[in-house]
Amino acid sequence: MPRKATLTLSVRLNERVSLQAQPDGSLAAMVDSYPVELGRFSAQVLKRAEGLHDGLPLASFAGSKPPARETTALVRRLARRGFVEYRVARGTKDLVVIEPQLADYWPQLPKLRASDTIVLSRFAYMRRRADALVLESPRAAALFRICDSAVAGFLASLAVPRKIGDLKGQRGFPGLALLALLADCEILFTSDAKTDGLRGSEGDANLVMWDFHDLLFHTRSTEGRQANPIGGLYSYAGWLPPLPAERPAWPGKTIELSPFATDDPPDVTIATLLRERHSVRDFDETRPITLRELALFLGSTARVLSRWESPVEFDRADSPLVSYTSRPYPAAGSAYELELYLAVANCADLPRGFYHYDASAHALTAIETANAQLEAMLGAAQFAMDTATEPQVLITIAARFGRLSWKYAGIAYSLVLKDVGVLLQTLYLAATDMGLGGCAIGTSNIELFSKMTGLPIHVEGPVGVFALGREAAAQTEA
């Protein structure tokens, strides 16, 4: 039986980058036609650098001689700028391509023994990205693009702790070097045979407390642990029109709130409101909030104050025109993606039911829902607050996700949550100012909301909940 070709680890420029030698011996990396100066190098190193387009084996420039040191310095400079990736190949066939997620990533090969038991990290996951399969983890300094289906199948088998010695004859075994690279990125780890190889044996006590989805969200919505571009990129400007600044009105009976408007100036300072703000979980069933109070509350916290339009790019005639509004609380990019839905249990002059607050018209629109669904929503809030009475009005803060994700790449959902935070504080302060009680609730049922509104969970869904009503007795809580 012929022996398998040895694995090679090579470094190459990623597809966005090319190298251009200057007459004075200096070298520049060209990124989208923009030059990034890398410094001066010897003719021997400039010649060797040509191999970076297809891949230069790392072993070919190992050593302490000047050309090797120069080549290493060049590749390190490229790596720090995110310009390279690493190939793990057998012969001419790529098994895996390693894409750095940290600027200072450099492949390392920790020693693994046949007696070691290895297992995939509980933070590791495979997914399709365009037409490729990638293996990554929020803890990893690099992601691994899997180019061989047999390797993908082998890696999936490591969901169960296995001894390396028992794996060498298995189909798809990629070699110790690739396992070492995965271990270096904490995508897999060696497990003590005396433990279950799962949560308690990976990392310290602080890591044990992190759930997979929380750590993934934390690292993918911030900079520093990923190489994906994030921020106001307008990634979908050429594909889809922006969502309007104001949500289209719901069909149904409308209750105008404008007759209850008031321009009375506040008689307390913001400092007083901040000190007096507290959560209220028990509401006085004999003294419900009134429709007038609800109208004033909504008008002072969430009503549209002004409108305008602006192009994405001022110097282009064909630039998409985006609509904006101003409201009483701040919002990322003036997107104001948040909508208020009210489950009304006990409000004077307003029938029990489910309503949408139309911030543009300053009106409530009744949404027909099953009584059992309304009871389930109110009951869940009552249970979450651990109180004997249901909230008089339960406000669900929902997000029109596309309003933010049309502009912001990678951070859209984190911006939604930031906007929810400032809106919740606004609701608290308004309730305090009006002598009402309020309480933010940390959970919501996205499936129940979807059934009540008919909206898919990825189009518009709950991101915050606030109970409102008249306080039953003096309370002082955080």
C-alpha cells in the first residue's frame, strides 16, 4: 500500500492582496489598489516572496540565517495586517485552509501523544459559508475552512472523546499536525480520562459559566476576536431597499391618543427621577392606569417627533435615500427600529386586548389575537415578576431587525440590545415622573409573539418587556 503524502503547512496571500516590489527594493502589499508599505528587503527575499501568491511552506524559511529571518519578518508583517492565510495540504490537495481571526495569529504545533484523549470544544461549530464549510469557535484565533469531506466527517466524530492512538487508522484522519493546529486554537482539547470530557474539564471556572450562544454573540458583535468587517457597511444597499423609518400602520380599529396630549412642563429634575426610580411588581387592581395616563406615557417616551430623509452617499445621484425619525430616546444611527406592543389587562377606558402603538400617528391599533394567547403573555410576565397580580399593561418592545441590519454588519443585533436598554430607562423615568410603577422583565416568548402577530421571528420580534401600572403599595427595589 503506498504511503500517504506528508502534510505540509504553507502560508499564502489571501485573495484580496498582491505584492508589488518598488525600484528602491521596498515592498508594498496592494489591497484593493491601495498600497500598504512593508519595508525594504533583500533581492533574495523579494524573489522568495513571489511564492506567497500560491503558498510558501513555513518550513522553507525556518532557521536563523539572514534570508530566513527576513522572510519570517515579512510574513509576520503581512500576518499582523490580516493579509495571509495558511494551507494544510497533502500533496497538491488542500485539506484545510486556516483563516486568522486575530492579527497576531501564527500557527503553533503543541505536542500531542498517541495516549492523549481529545474532544471538540463545546464552543466549536461547523457551518456553511457561501460554498464552503468552516469550523470555528468564539475562542479560536483562527477559523478552519474544510476542503475535504472526509476530514469534515472525521472532525464531527470528535464530539465524543477519543484517544489519538485509536484514530490513526480511521477514514479521514488528517494527521497529528492538523489536530495540533486545532488544539492550539482551542477548537479541540485534551481531556482527562477521569472526567466526562465535557463542560467541567474545558477551561477555568469562569469559562464554565459561559453558554455557547452567549460567547459567540459576544465575540461576533465586537472587534478583536474576528476578522469579519463590522459597522456601517450598508452591505445590502445594492440588493434591497432600506426599511422605512416608520412602521406601516397595522390594519384594524384605531384609538387616537392625541386628545390626551399635554405640554405641561415637568415639575421634578432628572436627578430626582433617577434617585426615585425603582421597579414595581405589584399593581393596585382597584385603581387601574387610565387611558389618558397611558397616552401621556407613550407620547412622552416613544412618539415620533420629526422626520427627514438623507442619501447614503451625498456625492452619488443614484445613492439610496433613507428615511429617518427623531423620538424621545436615542437610537443607533437614528434607525428607531423598536416598536411597542401593548397587552392590556386592566386600563380604564381601554378594552382588554392586544394593541400596537403607532408612534407616527400617536394612536393604538387593536390586533386581533386569541384570548388564550393574551392570557399566556400576561401570565408569563406575572410569573417572571413572581407577583400575585398581572401587570395592568404589558409593553413588549419588538425590533424590526432589517431596519438596522440593512446598514450595520456584524453589530446589528448588539445595537438593538443597546437601544432596548436606553428605551427601558426612558420608560422607567417616565413612569416615575407620572407616579406610576414599572418593571423591566428579562424574558419574552418569541414564538408566542409570532403567533399573536403573524410575524416571522426573524422579521420582527420581542427584545424587551416592560410592565406598567399603578403601584399597589410603596416598594423600593432595584
